[in-house]
Amino acid sequence: MKSKNVETLIRERAELRDLLEDIMDRIQEFREEMVTELDDLEDMIAENGGIGFH
């Protein structure tokens, strides 16, 4: 019985690590999208208002 519990814990731990990796990948993708959107917004503001961002 103990070995089944250990096997279950090991499997759940691996599943949680996979889930964490997936979440971290999604966060990275979101950050990259936000950087792109901010760059686009800065370009639009600079073109329309003569304001530059650095």
C-alpha cells in the first residue's frame, strides 16, 4: 500500500511540474505579446504626437 501512495505522489509531482512548465510558458508568451503591443502603441504615439520613447 505504501508503494502505491509513493507512486501516486511521484506521478502527481510530475504532473504538477508539467503544469507549472505550461503556466510559465503561457506567461512568457503573454509577456512577449505585451511587449509587442507596447512597442506598437509607442510607435503610434510617436507618429501622431511627436513624442519619442526610449
